[in-house]
Amino acid sequence: MSQHLMKSKQNNCTDKVRGARIVAQEPGSVSVFSPGKVNLYLRVGSVLADSDAPRHQLLTVFQCLSLGETLTIQPLGISGTQSGGDTIQDEGIDAVKTRLESGLGSEKHLDGPGNLVYKTLRLLRETSGVDFPPTQVLVDKKIPIAGGLAGGSADAAGTIVGVNRLYQLGLSQERQLEVAARLGADVPALLLGGNSVGTRFGDILEPLPNGTKRFWILAIASAGLSTPQVFGELDRQRALSGAKLPVLPDSLPKEFLMKFEAPARVFAAELYNELEAAALRLRPELQAVKTAAVQAGALAAIISGSGPTVACLCADALAAAQVYAELQDNPLVKTVIKTTGPDY
């Protein structure tokens, strides 16, 4: 049995938690909501060999957000045109069209061969043994691109769930998690939903309690950061320092676990991201955004994942509204988003 599901069965705290899930279904079409995430805690170890490519060892805590993508999935028509009138690019036998929320950037090149949805569709055919029809995926994108919030991973997770339902592939949650793990470190967590601890590459998961609802303000920078770029900068800094590569612990710090379900004012000091220094070296202006968020009333401000989004933890909805208003006028911030976590 997969380690992913074995661990999730040991904890009943996921009873009310939903990750990527079907939100509507009609004959020949399904719609899926798939959440984004913030990393509440992120440690980065050495590079481990993997069947696909070398990747860094991780110890991280994912929190799925109310912010997410909606995917509409259906067989591809002969004309390659969506029922809503959007012409979509055809990559091989499948096609993807992204509609980007206003203020999140350009839609250019989002639907090319590098889009993770294409790889997800190919992998689902391989894993299930079902040669399902050419498929089109329309993504209503609300998660910023290259922002450290797992937008691409959300699309992959949503595609797994939607295609499994649409074509009745019969993949169990365990099998879906196995597919997700081959697509990236964040994808399994977005399938599982709620809060979870990720080990190995972040893909072996153990659920955490739902805990207290957290109020987040996300400050989106004008220019994105690629995940490989930030990990590469971390490796460079470590090589220059001559420091011995860290051996990651098997579990989270006791203080983190003790305060995990505490009010935000108590928990805020436990937020940690080992990639933050690398992201700030590449985008030093983000430090000013972090400072502005705290001055506006945020309890803590941390780079989300590989960045450059600054995730601002607030005490409650009122404090979040105040931080939102202040950051709206910040010249270093392109877009400000309100969200909550965990999503369940």
C-alpha cells in the first residue's frame, strides 16, 4: 500500500476536509475546484535521487486555501473550440485554455507544452490503462502564476480528480495520490486538502488537525520567481558558506505542534521558510513588503514557498481587511488577495 494513504488512514482529522473536488457535473463535462496552498513550515535538505529527476528533501506543512482554480473538463470537440467560444490550443491530442483573473498577469504562453495539465493527462492514460478521448481542460485561474502558491499543482490535482470522474477510470484515492506524487511535491497535498505534513519530496503526507481558521492576505509581486531558480540560489548560498548540508528531522518541532491549533497571535511566531533567504536575495524588495505588512497589522509575513508572494497572517477578518487596504497602495505590490485556510 502507498505510504501516502497509509499515513492518512492513521488520522481521522480529514473527515471534513476536501482537497480538489467535483463541484458540478453534466453529461460529458465535469467542473472541479482545486485549492492553492501556503507553506506554514518549510525545511530543505539535500538533493535525493528520484526515479524521474533529483529533488531536494523536504519537511513542510501545507495549508490548503479557499483561494483556488476552477477547471472544466470535457472531451475535445473536432473544431478545438470550447462551448463558451474560446479557441484553445491543441498540444498533441489534448488541449488547455487558461482564463486568467484580472490583475494576475498575462495569459501568454500559459497553454503551451510546458503546462502541467498535459503531463497529467498523459500520466492518467498510462496509469489507468484507459485510452480516454482527446480532452480539453478550461482553467479559470485565480492563483497567481509563479507565486509560490501552487497554481500549476492545483491544475494538476484538479485534472486528476476531474478526469477520474468524467471517464470513470476507477482510480482510488491511493492511486490518485501516486499519480500526483509523480507530478510535483505540492500536488498530493492539494488532493488531500486541509493541513498536512509532507516529507521526502513533500509527497508523503500525514494529515494534521483542521485547527483554527487562519486569515491570510497575499501580496503578489509584479515579477514571478521560478521554483528551480530559488532552490538553485539556496544551493549556491550553501556552497559559498561551506556549511554542511542539513539532515532533516523526522518530525516537526514540538513548539510548532503545541501551538498549531492556538490562536493566530500565539502561532504566528512558528511560521518558517528556509527558502525565504534565497527568495529575498533574488528579490530584495520583498523585505520592504514584509515590513509594510507587519506595520499594517499582520502578525507575521512570510515568503510563500519559493515566492515571491508574501503571505501575511492576520488575527481575524477585521485585521485582514486593514492589511489588505494598506497593501493595496504599496507600489511594490501588484495585486492583493484575501483568503483563508484551511479550505474544507
